[in-house]
Amino acid sequence: MFKRLLPDQIVNTVFDIDLDELKTQGVRGIITDLDNTLVGAKTPLATPELVGWLDLVKERGFQVVILSNNNETRVGKFAVPLGIPYIPAARKPRGAAFRRALKLMELPSGQAVVVGDQMLTDVLGGRRAGLHTILVTPIAPREEGWATQINRRIEKIALARLRKKGLWPDKGGR
């Protein structure tokens, strides 16, 4: 059961994602979470560093869709100024929103990745949709809401089991 929570890749931040490697693997689209993946949960707009990274992502020919469990107001205020399509209230890990993101990009699952900070929503949902998953370290875990805090407790139990079975890399953090 816990194997479904294993990401395909673990990085510290989105800035550590090897875009050249993704391109080589035929990836053309990035489905990304918002809160604690791109910016802290209380950060309303993209930082200049993130804007630069998103520009680079687009220059390299990737499409981007923000897929968030947060509400329309939060996600829209963030995504619209960047000109990035978004899906709020996604209800991850349910697969419908992931399929909707793929449809927006007009890509099959083999040509897209999911980037997120939560094993129970981003990784599980991405794996269930047949997507390559990239787990990032949460940017500002102290800013998380109660539902995410519950998920983090469950993640700790899952991580302990995965480590015990030798399935979680020692250098993987968390």
C-alpha cells in the first residue's frame, strides 16, 4: 500500500528539477501543485525567482498547469498574472483533475509530470493517473492548514514503514 506513495523523483525545490533530463525523456508538460510547492501557503504571488523559473520552463517548450486543492480565489490570484492555466478545488488524489490537466495540455500521461510537496495528494494522485511524480520539500510547513497537517502525520507513518523496508532513500529528506 505505501509503495503507491513513493515518488519517482525527490528534489529540494522546483529549481532543482532537471528540465533538460525531462525534455530528453519526452516530457512536454508539468502539472504542479501551488501551496508549499511553488510558494509558501501564505505567499499570495510568485516570487521573482519563481517567475524566472517559470519563464525558463516555458522557453524550454514545457506547458504548465497549476493543480491545487485550494479555492478559486487563492489559485486564480496566483495563476492569472502568470498566464498559467489552473484547476482549483482539485480534490487530489482523485484522478479527474489530473486527467483534466492532461486534457488542457492535450498530452498523454507519458508526456507529463506531477510536481508537489505531499505524498498523499500529489504523489498518490499522480501515480494513480499514470504520471511521473516529483516530490519537493515543503517550502513553509508552518503555514499549512489543518487538513495538510493531518496528511503530514500520515506521511510520517508511511515514511517510517518505507524506510524500514529500505524503500525510502536515506538522502531523501523529510
